[in-house]
Amino acid sequence: MNNISTIGILTSGGDSPGMNAAIRAVTRTAIGRGFRVKGIYRGYDGLIHGDIREFTTESVSSIISRGGTILKSARSKEFTTPEGRQQAYETMKKEGIDALVVIGGNGSLTGARIFADEFNVPCIGLPGTIDNDLYGTDLTIGYDTTLNTIVECVDKIRDTANSHERIFFVEVMGRDAGFLAQNSAIASGAEAAIIPEDSTDADQLEHFIGRGIRKSKNSSIVIVSESPKCGAMFYADRVKKEYPQYDVRVSILGHLQRGGSPSARDRILATRLGSGAIDALLDGQRNVMIGIRNDKVIYIPFADAIRSDKPMNLNLIKVLDELSI
Ligand code: F6P
């Protein structure tokens, strides 16, 4: 068991549906295999300030279907400082925590990587983010639920868009990744998706205008990946200016995308990855994220998991184009 007797578990960064299922799987697998488990509240902030409770199998009862995270989450500023991490290490020692399971996205796993390197602490990551932007895993926990939530919203927007013969720019989350935008566009039958992985924003808009608006359709829906410089509002303004004859509206879906009961797919993914985290520790694995590729649970070194160039199938944009005639 590599001298590990107590495992600490935390959720960090933006919450995602399925995090609770992962907490449950980690806790029950660990206890079943003879470890003690401690729940660390409010992400790395809780590790720094000792917001920690012993977990039993009952601590995770009836949470598999709940959205959010029972452990709460935070984007810890303190943990980005050497002093904060030193304090976190002191707390770990005081609490007798020998290894950490961190459920979170890019920033959270970057933190885990630095911490593991600095203090030689065994850390295992689980990909918990709606953005699906962690490299090496086909899917991240929460992505499927969010995709379904977006599609449900866009279906509703389509009803009103059709009634009024409008063009809608619908902005979805994803930070710097267009997985949510691209695949929700496919699944909702949207006319286009504007994503960071494709050509420039201006080109993508031109392309849509060139082949979309001219057509005699009842309505048009463009899914736009959020961006600090040009979100849905930016595109809508441009179209309104250049084509005053069109009735244009914007809908920013916002944080409702992060809530809700996880889909069956996310629950299964979270459960497999959570149980895989304990297998990994027993295997002597260190500083890896547990992922899933071609239906197999795999270990991805943190350095790879946090790469920013997860491959995306840009052919789907062509498919979207072809289907929106
Ligand atoms: O990383 C998950 C995510 O929901 C992104 O899609 C989004 O950009 C960001 O978090 C929003 O963060 P916050 O909830 O802190 O505003």
C-alpha cells in the first residue's frame, strides 16, 4: 500500500455534475479496501485551513444523483502561493493524510502537479469539468450532462426563434475550448458553431453569414463558445449593423449549464474513474489523472493532462455546415 493509510479527497475549480458520484466512488472503494478517507471542504482552501472531516460510507449516501459537490468548491488564490501550499502540507501532516484525490479541471490539476512535486505527496487527479478540455481522456465528468442541458435549452430557444423568424446567438460555456459549443450545435440542429479551435472569429462569422442567413429558413441558431473578447453579443451587434433587415437576439446560458442531476453517462464515468483512482494508488501510481480512452480506464501524467491542445474533430463543423442547408 506504499505507506498510504489515509486518503484526502477534494473538489476544486468550477463544479460539474457527477462530482458527487466521483466522491462516492472514491470514498466507498477506499474504505472497502482498508483506507481511511477524509473529506476536504472548499477545495485547496479547505486543505490550507483544515476544513476537513472524517468520511464514512454513510457520508456519501444518496449523493450519486445530486448535482454540484457536497464538498463545496473554490478557486483558491492562496494555493497558488508557496506559503499557501506549505500551509496545506502542514495541514496534511497534522490530519495524517498520506495521499490526495483531486477532482477538478485544468487549474486544479495544475495545482496538484505543483504540490506533488514540491512536497513529494502522492496525488491522483480526476477530470471534473464541464469543458471536456483535459488532454488524454475522451470525456470529463460533467461534460455529458451539460451538453444535454444546453441541447434542452436550445430546443426551447428554437421554438421561439421559429415563431418570430429570428436569428439567435446562443453563448455557451467552455472557457478556451469549443467542445460544448460544437457538439451542442450538432445535437440541437443549430445552423453554426463559433469555436476557438476553428479559424478566426471574424472568418467564422463571415462564413455563417455567407451561407446561412441568405437561406429561406424560419430561424437560425448559432452556438457561440464564450470568449472574453467576442461573445454572442459581439456577433449579434455585427449582424444587426450589417443586416438591419434581420431580427437578431442573444441568449447567454450562463451558470445553469453547470447545475442539475448528472446524466447516467456522467454517473458511470465518475464511478469508474473514482474507483480507478484507488486502483491507481494501490498500483503505486503517482501524479496522474485517471481518464477514459476507448472505454478503458487509463493513467495520464499531470503534465499531459493539462496540455491545452486536446484534439477536436473539426470535421464536425463541416458536417454542421452541410446539414444546415
Ligand atoms: O471551467 C468550467 C467553467 O464553467 C467554464 O466553462 C467557465 O468559463 C468558468 O468555469 C466560469 O467560472 P466561474 O463559475 O468561476 O465564473
